[in-house]
Amino acid sequence: MEQHTAVAEHGAQVKVTFTTTEEDIQLPEGKRQLLVPADIRRYGLSRILNSESMLDTASIPFDFLVNGSFLHTSLEDYLKANGLSIESSITLQYVRSLTPPIYEASFEHDDWVSAVDVLSATSAAGRWSGDSFQRGQDRILSASYDGLLRIWSTSGHVIATSPSGSHGGHTASIKAAKFLSSTQIASAGMDRTVRVWKYSEHSSAAGDHVSGDLKPTLELYGHAGSIDSLEVDGQSKRMLTASADGAVGFWSTSKTTAPEPNATLLPGAHTSKRRKVSSSVTTALRGPLAMMNIHSAPASAAVFDPRDRTVAYSVSQDHTMRTIDLTTSVVVSTLTTSHPLLSLCALARSSSAPLLAAGTSARHVTLVDPRSSATTTSVMTLRGHTNKVVGLAPSPDNEYSLVSASHDATCRLWDLRSVRPATKDEGLGSVSEPVYVIDRESRQGSKKKATAAGDGCKVFGVAWDKLGIFSAGEDKKIQINRGKDVAV
């Protein structure tokens, strides 16, 4: 095999072999082995790969994995740290870099912000909208402890606010909200209801101002406790909820296909007429397609399988993750972990079943293969948070990165391509550490010493779209960090 040599530099050289799993940036076989300066680092290696004699690409930033871990030092320092001689050959797996998520803006609210979602051309709701979504009209949805939903433009203008409880809105704090499409929204919260809204926008005569309306169209009753998680599928018009009552709810967004509700769960069912709180808006009342009482402690989250919407997964503070057949409402498998599970997201994989990421009260994220045939429960543990992990979102660009939200006042970005063996204190298995940490901008310049608990700036929810990484927090703000090209 022909061996190439990097542009002349004096001093020791190291023989490297470049490999990658990404088909579009494969090197010809004759260019994969190279002699490079021993003191070279990631940036220099990236420049070599981009050069005309190698990949001949413009300026793709690369990271390099050595035995599963990212290279953070020079090759010479890596060899010394691992007790290897300068004559050793190193195999470098090159991958596209995750670039730092830059702070862009914060949108202020009157109360804590519990959840955030995004409508864009590339978001799930944008795709579900079909031709009704107009490019350039990207929107941000926020849910707040003041019981209100807000629709924002990307410039920070509030386009629409949901009505109060006396006018058809939520009567307590909202804990979750999602776009079903560009014209439909779902929300759920501490009033034990799921609500479906019709959303419309209107432009001023001059065309320089946009306003919107949120009209309640459906109230869904079935849970006996606060609803803390909501997952939607706009294509099938189905929703999943997880509640403090330990149940997972399965719902229709259409009043024609949703069954009648249990009368004992309707507002005022156990209250005298004199004390009933009435609404000036008449909205259709319906119940769940199925209410599955499957957990022995509060259910924290439930999600659809990315490839099969008849399958769902749920997690709970009872330490379990359950796989549910939604056609029969039967739990088909249960995985028991070591800690209460507080959040959940599914990472789609093109070649196999999804990986499930579950945030825990023990300050880490557990990656699980939900297949019953899996030989081990935990595939990997993501360590770095200093408080419980309450929100997770997969990358919109790839299968190997995700973002987590924690009560430690940070969001953290993870690259699952970087793995190391667990230490003795960490237990068995593999461990990954965060690539980047996103701090709350409201902490910057504060004289108050940051605490591990994240008091005053806890992050409650996170969404990752090509428009950015959007996080909701105790500081009464949506924070936006650039997400476009985070995975270059």
C-alpha cells in the first residue's frame, strides 16, 4: 500500500491509519495510511483530511476517535498517556464534528416555563402539516406554570396566547405541549386534562403584523393525577400521556373517534352546583382510547416507537421501562433499572430497533435496547449532570447525538460515538461524557454562586430542531442556542 507523508515538519512522526463509517467521506484505500507530525492535534489532522490531496473538501470540521474516545491532545501526548512508543501505529476514526451551540436569544415569560416545542419545515409537525405549512413561518410553542400557552415568532414576538381557564383554557399549570401540525396543538397539565387547540393566524392589512388565535376544540379526561408528559403523532392523530397516577393514556385528537369520557372524572363531578366553576366556552368532552394503569409509581414519560406507531415505551419512578402494544394495551416487556426514571426519548436507528434514552434521578442518562432479546439492559450511561435529568431530545440531523435537560441549570450535548469503559466506581458497561454544556444565560454575570442543585435556573424541558436548541426553565425563559449545523 502506498504510504503518504504530511507536509514536511521537523521532529518525530507517527504512522496513522484513517478510517470512517460515513460513506460519503471515505478515503481511497491508497490514502488511508499517513505519517504525520507527532505533535499534531485535532485541528491539524482535520486540515490534512480536507486538503486537496486527501478528501479535497472545503472545510469540514472533523473529530477523531481513538479506541472509542475523542482525541483531545496531540498524538504524542496520547501515546505517552497510554504507555505507547512513538513507533506505534494509531488508527484514527474520523467523524464530522459537533460544533459549539452558540447562545442566540431568550424569550421572557411571567412564570416558570415547563415545556417548549418547535414548528419548522424540518420538524415532525412541519412534515405532518404537508402543504399547509408555509416556509419561513417558523413558530415556537411554550407552556407555562401560569396555565397559558404562547406561540412565538423566531424573533421573539408573541403571536398568540391561549385563553384562561374561565374561557376554555387550562385551570392549572401546563406541564407539556406539542404541535400536531401548523394548525393544531395539544397540551396537558396539572388540571389532569389533555386539550386540543385549533390554531390560526391573521396578517394586518399592511402585512407588517401577524396575530394568532388559539381556540379549544377538545377536552380529554381520563387521568386521576397531574399529566407530566405528552407525546403526539400528527400523522395517525394519536397521543400518549404519562401521569402522576401511574397510568399511560392513549388518545385520539379527533372528537369523532374519541370515546365518551368517564363522567366521574369530569369537572364538577364531585362538587355541588353552587361551587362549580363554569367556562364561557363549550368544548367537546371525550375520554381515552385506552388508559393503562401499568406503573406502581408516577409515570414520567411515554413515547411512540419511531418506526412502528402501534408500539410505545414508558418510564416511571418505579424504576421500570415498559414496552406497550397499543393495539391490545398490553405490556409486552418490562426492564427494571437501578433508579427512578424521569424522562425518555427514542433514538431512531436505520439498521435496527431504536435506542431508548432515559433520564434518571441519579443524575445520569441510561441508554437501553428495548428488545427482549437484548443480552444487557443498559447499552451505555451518559454521565456529567449534577442533578436529575428531566428532559431529552434527539438530534434532528443524525442517529448518534442527543441533548439532555437537567435541574442542574444546564443542557448537555452527547455524542454516542465517543465511548469509554466504565470505572470500577461507575459499575459495568460503557460511559460517554458530554461534548458541550449549555448554561443558562440568566446565570451569566450573576454574583450568586452556581450550585449543583441549579436553584432558580432549573431546566424543565428541551427541544432540538434545525432552527436551534430550545430549553425551558425555572428562570421564566425560553433559551435558544444555535442548533443549525451543530452536527456539521
